[in-house]
Amino acid sequence: MKKIFTPLICLIFVGILLALGLNLRVSAVKDRYHYETTGEIMWEIKTEEKVVALTFDDGPHPKHTAEILDILSNYDAKATFFVVGENAEKNSDLILRQYNEGHEIANHTYTHPLKTTLAKLEKELKQTDEIIFSITGTYPELFRPVEGQYSDQMIQSVVKKGYRVIMWSWHQDTEDWKNPGIHRIEKTVLKGVKPGNIILFHDGGGNRRQTVEALEKIIPELKEQGYEFVTVSELIKMKHVQTK
Ligand SMILES: [Zn+2]
């Protein structure tokens, strides 16, 4: 009895492990390597050319977005704004200004929900697209998920709808939304910056005075180092040129 019992327990145990493993593999989110290979999500590009993409999430904010646009304009720098639809609706003048000054406007949902269903996300993307179109006459091509959280199902769905999903360089997350201090924001960007990086800032979601003040130092410093500031779509085009 004992002789049969032990292998049986082992067999059941192995069976459970296999089932768990299989299940995990099925539900796991595909990683950066996978999505960089397919080109469906972008974190940054590798290039020798001294370019970076400044990106701003969660705006427009009536005060801080205007201040940021002033700084960008002073240095002839282009940026990409991942806007929240309900803020875009309230600040259409700033969306128009972003567009007229050559910046890129991209979709960052309508209400910035941290958790939502796929159906609701699709609805929010469409709502924000229509708002941007009603102001600028063009539809955004890029989408950044809230907090960078994604599932394979989400990526499949948004890619099918024609969006390119944009994250940011992992070492270029300024965490400016936490108000960590001007110096900290500045240091995060300047210490590890490399050509082709996508830098993450926020122009909305709270008091962004630190972001504005840090930018006043970061932009001239990077310019001094020979960097040019391009939109994310411009960066994508450079990537295509490279891989040809
Ligand atoms: Zn956000």
C-alpha cells in the first residue's frame, strides 16, 4: 500500500506544478523584448544621433502646461503630450496651441482610470480621439496606457485600432508627479541620458511647479550637450531609417 501511495502523491504533486506552470504561462504578460521585436510597444530607440523625446502626461493643465509650452518655445524644442480627454475638453486652447507650435498630441484615455475593462478603455480612447480631432483636425496615432500598465489583450486591441503604444525609457522616469524636488528631477534626466531616450514628465495631475523649474535647467543643459528635442513620431521615423 505504502509503495503505491508515495509515487501517487508524487505524480499528483508534479501534475499540480505542471498545471500551475501552464496556467502562469498562459496568463503572463508578454515582456519588453517580445513587444520591442514586434514593434507594437516602444520604450526608446537606439541611435547615434543626439535626439531625445520629451513626453508629458495627464494634462493639459491651465497654468503648468502653458508654462511648459513657453519654455519649449524659447528653446525651439518639440515634445509629445499624452493628454487626458477630460482635461483636453476643458483646455482646448492649450491643445490648439500645442498643435500650432508643432508638438505631438497623443491619447492617454479620457478619465485616466487606473483599472478598467477593455470595452471601457476603447470607449475612452475614442472619446479622447474625437476631442483632439474636433480641436486640431487630426487624430492621434500614439497611446500611452495609464501608469504604463498593459495586458496582452489590451495591446492586441489598441494595435488593431491603429495605435502605437508608447512607454518611456526605464531610467528616464522622473517621478515628477511625486514632487521629489527640482534637483532630483534634473538629476534623473541628466545623469543617464542617452540618444534615443524617451523622457517621462507630467504637466497635469497636480501642482507641477517642480517640473516647470526643472525643465528650465534640463533643456538648456541638454541643448548645450548637443541634443535635439523631437516628437515621439519623429523618433519612430528615425528608427525605421536605422533598421532599413
Ligand atoms: Zn497618467
